[in-house]
Amino acid sequence: MSLLSIKTLYGAALLSICAAAWAQPVPAAAYTHALPASSVSFSATQMGVPMKGHFKTLTTQIDFMPGDLAKSHVEVAVQSASVDAGSAQTNALLAGADWLAAKADPQARFVSSQFTPDGPGRYWVSGTFSVKDHSQPLRVQVSTHPDGKDLIMDAAFTLDRTAFGLGTGSWAD
């Protein structure tokens, strides 16, 4: 199993978020994505050895409207070749055919299909996660909180890497 974590920062372009604003529809255009402050990281254990890393290159398309969740939509993609687990050798291994297969399938992607509220500032986001030519439904817990004029979104999920063909060959369990 692997844990992936996504942290996204939005700068408020048109208004400040305050507690009262959560009850009102917030236009998606009110936020611009602060991509340099965003990250996708992971942790995993393979053969009893824990590993952490992140992806250096990601793209997003996010329309988040807490007052009208039916109009909210998220797409997050990471470039598989941008994996960074701390060493060139490990990075090359993870980007290779047994793991992310970055040459054959250069992106891992999550595309949302539904937002469901789960308490103040918390949501379940259902969608499809695709990597290495495998796609499966995925439900992601997302928390949001205002930080001055910014809105911070944190998401984390656990997945079984073998369901996506990650860690094949001599790495198969």
C-alpha cells in the first residue's frame, strides 16, 4: 500500500475567505492556483524498507465552489518521470517499466466526478485514478481551510500499488 498526499494552495484573487463566506456560493474564478506552493508526495514500504518522495512536475485544473459542489471539478496530473525519492538510482527505478513506466505512460492522473460534503471544510471527492495504463475508481478525503487570503486544500489517500501494475517483475509481491 502507498499513501499519496496532495497539498494545493489557492490565492484569493477576488475576495477573502471567512467563515461566513462558506455558506455562500463562491465563484471558481475567485481562486487562482498557486502551483509552486502545491505538491504531490508519497510514502511506501517495499521489502520492509520505508520510502518517501514527491513528484517535481504537476498540473492541475481545479474549479472549487464550496457553495455549489455540483459545479466543482478537479484534475491533477503528475509527470511520472519527475518522481524524486532522494537518489538518481531510485528515481530511475521508479520511473522505469516495472514501476511508473514513464516512457510508455508519462502521467498519473486523478479526475473527479463528484464532491460530497463531510463536515465543515471537509469533503469526499470521488473520481478515477489512472497510472501505467490502469484506471480505477478512487475516493479521496479532502480538507480545506482559509489562510489569510489563501485557501489551502489537503488530500490524502491510500492505494494498493499492485492494482495499478506498480512494482512488477522482480518487485512483485
